[in-house]
Amino acid sequence: MSTAAKRRLIRDFKRLASDPPIGISGSPNPDNIMIWNAVIFGPPDTPFEDGSFRLTLTFTDAYPNKPPTVRFVSKMFHPNIYNNGELCLDILQNRWSPTYDVAAVLTSVQSLLNDPNPSR
Amino acid sequence: MDMSNHPLLALATDEPPPFPASYPQLQRLDRSIVCPICKEPFSAPVSIACGHSFCSHCIRGSMEVTKKCPVCHESVSEGSIRRNRALEEITDAWDEARPSLIKLSQPPAGPSRKRPPPQPISNDSSLNSLPHLKRRRDSGSRSQSPTKLSTNNHNEAVEFFGSSEEEETSPRENDTEELTEHDEGTCPICSAKMPIVSIPMHIERGCPPIKAAKKVNGSGNQKADWKKVFAGAGKGREKDVEMKRIVKPNYHLSSEKDLRNILSEHGLVTTGDKETLSARVQQWIILFNANLDTSHPKSLSALRAQLTEAEASRKRDKERGKEELGKELETKEGMAKYAKERRGEFERLRKEIMERDKRRAGAAVDTPIEVD
């Protein structure tokens, strides 16, 4: 545990464990902190309400300067989520900022279920 | 919660204890000295053109990827990075004051129940005492002896407690006593003792040290100050040349030989292919240049060790096939296999949210339908 990325991921995990956003949980694999598993509950008043969705997050050593790769494990029917589970979300691509942490990423993914963006 | 015994959480124990929720002001203060990138207290803080501040190492690393402010997305150049000395002083001072404030913020235990609960009053008093702390620390660091500093710390904590107790027990008595102009008072800024009449003029002049104190403290400081001036003209110059920022090479244009030259110049390993070499040079320049933005820099050998350790850790991960697992997730089959293997893990996460929601709502919540 020595690189900046790993240090930061431990911090992210601590924050997520101590102050989790509603309907979101996640944790790194005990044997590999660069790959996380997460579960998101569908936001209320959407077709996804009452559903629980599984995701993986894959980090590189360049985190937080580069975003993680987020993939849905659950099969999703959503205009911004591709067949292979990868998603099209601006903050995970060109609008990424190193100030985001895992809690912020998962919250954004949850709100993507809330307002799909078909034009992208 | 289940998560509390996750093996990786145990690694995060170096974090200091948080302030209780009854002190939102202190929590806010605590948050305000945290770098938005690494989420740790600033180390070698710098500011950029838009006014946002980061650790030097963090923002330099971020600018290798994109030349935008991580907070406001405004375009910035590396040339606009400026060392923020005030912020460094604040971070250091806060770091030092924090343990005593944590103690003060804990609810009083046992027999001293007669005292009012440490709500606004004691809270204000602890905040008022902050300038004292900082001032004393300043005088300590000016004398430039680390041993003195640490003994000062010790006294500080003791005095700190004493003074806050005094304020709590006898504020009324002081109020009722009639004070005359010639009684001794304490300057609210530098807390020096002097006749009350002369305090306004003393503040007007920017709190010069009073004569009595000067004999003991002042002359010593003056000597140190003069030393600094002369050192700056003589020895310091030479050192500056050696500790000059490294100018970044153009990684596309420079050959392996150029990169090796830079590395050997700084006493680093020169093995590996071009990609490894330029990554190493890049990391070294970030580490080296960031190290110049602090008043307590690390030694070059410590920096070298840090670079080697990070590289070794990456290599270990590669050898253990950790990267391959990430690649595996890119294919559909790999993902299906992974999902099957970690089924229990996802189930645990799902249950965790449900338990949490139950606690939040206080009532039974519908069981969400699991989607495969």
C-alpha cells in the first residue's frame, strides 16, 4: 500500500463506510483494492425503483487523476448504458475531476438512472 | 455494520479521530485544510491562477493529465503554481492544536458535572485561544530549534487547559471588578502584559514586543534573523542552485539516452525501456518540484526511496496478475465469471443498504427485486 492511488482509495472506502449515500454501498476486493464491487438501488419514481443493481469499478494507478472504469454487472435497459455494461457518463470521461471520490461516482451513476440522456 | 471488519479498513487507522457532531465549527475547520485531490491535510500547499489550493504534488500530478483546475475546470498552466506559505502555516498550526482541541471537545467525564455542558461558551473560549497557540508556535519556530518547539508544545497543552478552566469558572468575578487605566491588562492580539492605557497604542504599532520581554526573547530572535539574512547571501545561494526546479523534457522528442541522463544526474536507476524511463522521469520531476514548495522538505534520498517503492509496488501488482483481473472484466465472459465468483459479496452489499435504510426509516422497507 504505497502508491498515492491506493492511499486515496483507502480514504474513499473509509468515507463511504462512515457516511454512505442513500441506496449505495461499495467495497474493494479484499485481495485487490483496485477493483471494487458496488450495489445501487434504483431511485424512487423511476422505472428502476425497487431494483438493486450490481456494478464493478476498476481503478488504475493514475487514480484520482484519471477516472475509474465503471461497468454494470446487472443487465440494464437504459440509453446511456451499453450492452457490455459500460456506461456513457460525462464525469467519467471528459468532465472527470480528481476531486471526485468513489461516493461521488456512485451517486452520479445513481442519478443517471434518474435522468437518462438519449442524445449522447 | 458488516463493513467495519473489512481487512482494508484497518489500514486507514492513521487518520486522526473526528470532532463530535456538536462542534460543526471545528468540523468545518478540519475540512478546510484538506486538499480536494488527495483528501488529506495539505502538504506543501500551493495555489493556482483561479485561487484554488492543493498539495503541490497533487496538482502537479493532475496537470500531467489535464491543464484544468480540478475544482472549477478553468484552464491553468503549471507556471501559475505558487507556494502558499500562509496555508502551510495554518495547516501546521492546526495539526499541532488539534489534539488539545479534540480533548476539550470531549464531554467532561465524571465528578465535574456542576460545570455547564461544553456548549457555545467553552467552545468560544477554545476558539479564542487559537491565536495564543499560533503565536507561541511562531516564536518557537523562529528560534529554529526543534527541541524547543516540542517542549513548547507540552507547555502549551497544559496552559491551554488551565486558561480555559479559568475562563469557565471565574468570568463573572472579573466583570464586576472595577479596572483602572493603570492596571495591567493583556493585549488581545499578542497576549503580552502591559498597562491597559497603552494597549491601543501597542496594537496600533503592530504589537512590538515589550521591553522587559525583549531582553530575554528579542535579542535571541534578532541574532537568528541576522543569521538568516547573511545565510541568504552566502551559503543559501549555493544551495538554491542545486535545488532548482527541474524543467520538464519533451517526452515525445527526447531519446532514451536523454532520459537516462536526467535520471543518472539525480542518482536514479536508469534501467528499463523508454516507457518506463519517461514514467520514472515524470514521477521524479513531480516529487522533486513539489518538495521545493514546503518549508520542511524531505531529503533527496527519502524522495528516491519513495519513487523506488511506488515503482516496486506497481511491479508487484503486475506480477501477481492483478491487472489481468481488470482486463478480464472487459469481456462478457470474464464479467459473467467474476459476477458468479463474487455473488456473495454483492449480496452482502445489498443487505447492507437494506439494513441501513431500515435504520434510517425506522420502518420496514420493501425488499428490492434483484436484477441479474
